[in-house]
Amino acid sequence: MAKITYIEHNGTEHVVDVAKGLTVMEGARDNGIPGIDADCGGACACSTCHAYIHPDWVGKLPAKEAMEEDMLDFAYATDPARSRLTCQIKVTDDLDGLIVQMPEKQI
Ligand code: FES
């Protein structure tokens, strides 16, 4: 279980407990948090689960796989240093305290 803070583009914060084994995207979806659309359901095929990782956390996440890197090219207003596809980040106990911020919109 990890406590994850999702911050909407307008600054609204949602702090939720997300079970180990789910993805960061599923944590938002299952808690009805707006701003992460996840149109493809987590298959790394849509880029609408894009979010910015808090700078303190960027280096603590597993590296991007090539497929995520390619798909991020289609996301809206990416930041090369902080953008990730949240369906590609598995929740572990180590992610307790993670903070992600949603973009102004998904594509
Ligand atoms: Fe489609 Fe993440 S949910 S790429």
C-alpha cells in the first residue's frame, strides 16, 4: 500500500491509498480522480494517462521502457524531465508518498 497524492491541474489535491500491484493510473481511476483518462485501459497505447512526477520522485521510479518513451511523444505538453505514463508505473511500498501532477489536459 502506498499513499499517493494526485494534484489536478487546478491545484486540487487527492491523497489516496493505492494497493501494491496496481498502477499509478489505476489508483486514480479507481478513486474517481479526474485528469487521467487512460483511454486504452493501461496498455501503453494511448498516452492519456500522462502525468508529471514531483521532482523529488523522478529518480526513485523505475526507468521508462522504450514503449513508454515512444508513447509519450503523443502526450500533451510533456516535460522530458518529469513526464511519465502512469499506467506504466507499478505501485510498491517504496512509492509511499509519491506525488504526481496532471497536465492541463490529455490529448
Ligand atoms: Fe493508455 Fe496509459 S492508459 S497509455
